[in-house]
Amino acid sequence: MTTEQTTPQANEPAAEHLAERPGPPTPAEPTPVELRGVEKRYGEGERAVTALRGVSLRFVRGTMTAVMGPSGSGKSTLLHCAAGMERPTRGSVLVDGVALGDLSEDALTVLRRERIGFVFQSFNLVSALTAAQNVELPLRLAGRRARPGEVVAALERFGLGGRAGHRPSELSGGQQQRVALARAVITRPAVLFADEPTGALDTHTSRGVLRLLRELVDVHEQTIVMVTHDPAAAAYADRVVLLADGLPVSELPGSDGAEAIAARMAGLEESTAGTAGPYPASGSAVEGRGAVRP
């Protein structure tokens, strides 16, 4: 009986050699948010005020970053430029790999609606809508219908399954902020921006909201960028970026703890005393607002 030859021909590589060949490279996952040389200037001529001075930062997937700085340091302006709510004077912002400066106003609105979540200090819920209707609102604005049980599941994730039919006036401050969180992530955004999310809450309620933010990062790999003046809140973040005079000047891990963050902030405020510019108010955050009890 003739034995069939299995030796590969000269122009046919052996199977094991084929197996060792690497396949085509997998495209790199886009960074959720990247700022490249972002400058933001208000006004013209001698009266012009520069709020951001060539900021370059990256916020990678599944991380939480706290942005802090003295009053007038540009932190809220940075947040709003990164979220596409304001266009930078120079430089570029990329969200999920898309350059915001290349988009028309209509296209930018669509991207914000689908790829960006935002949580405000003042909750910004629609008073005439129930909790469930507020959560569903981003989907309706995008022309999509919620899947069966999707809205209830979102509320249940934040401990509000029994509050779906309640209006904001029937909810505590902490519950309203949790509705706002559920609304912000219902579209599964590439990034969640939080502007002083605990500024209107008492200490106990604030910690509950911060634990929920941390869970979004650790369990669901959500990217979160949070502006805060509270070192205890910043300690929940993976990293803390400190701004002064429109530029990042220092950075430390949130795991260093609230005391270390507070000490770094105190030193920064002392070194920049009298130098912070009178930057225009940007956004809805107002530091020092009274606490809302749960």
C-alpha cells in the first residue's frame, strides 16, 4: 500500500507555520476623551480673558478622574469644552475618537446625546415628568424606544425601582441625583461628566452617590470625569488633576486620601493667591450651595 505524502510543497508553508503567523492587527479602542492643546479665551483685545491655556489631557476607559482647582482655575470651562458644550478657541477635543471641531452644530448635538452623559449639581430633572419618564427622555430625544424593562432596570440599578412613578418634587435630593445618574447612563455613553455632583447634598447622601459613581467605573467600565471642590469626593477617583490659571499643574492618585488631596489643594491655593483671573462663569455649578437633606 502506498503511503500518501504529507510533506508540504516548497511553495506551501507547513500548517504549524501558518498557525504561527499573526492575524491582522486589531484596531485600537478609541480613548473616551482626549484634549489636545485646548485653549479657551473669552472676549477680544485687552479685555480678553484666557480660561484654558493649551490643556492636553487623556481620560481612558474605565477610570474616574477628579478635576480640582482654586476658584477661577478653569475647571468648569475644561469640563464644558471636553463635553462639547463650549467650543475651544484653539486646540482639539476628541470624544470616542471623534474630533468635535469637525462637527456641525447638529452633528455635535447628536454626538452629545448618544456618546456623552452629564450630571449636574442641581439635578436638572424635568419637574413635570416622572422618574421613569426623565430616565427615558434621552432615548426619546434620540428617536429610540426603550426596550421592555430597560428604564425600570436602570432605576433599579440605582435603588429606585419603587420610585418610577414619582415626580422630582416627591423625591429627596439624593433620590433626584440618582434619577439623574440613571438618565445619564441610559444611552451607555463613552464618558460621563459630573459637575459638582454632590455639591447640593449632605455628607451622608454624597457618599452614597459617590459609591454609585465608583461602581459604574469598577463594574461597568464607565469613564467618569468629575469636577469637585471636595477632597473627600476626589478621594473616590483613580486620579486627581489639579488646575491653576488654566493649566494642569499637579496630579496625584485618589488613593492618597482626602487629607493628602486637601493638603495639596491648600498649597496650590496659597501659591496662586491673587493670581487667579476673573473668568466668566461657565455652566451650572455654584460652589457653596446649601445642602439638600435625603
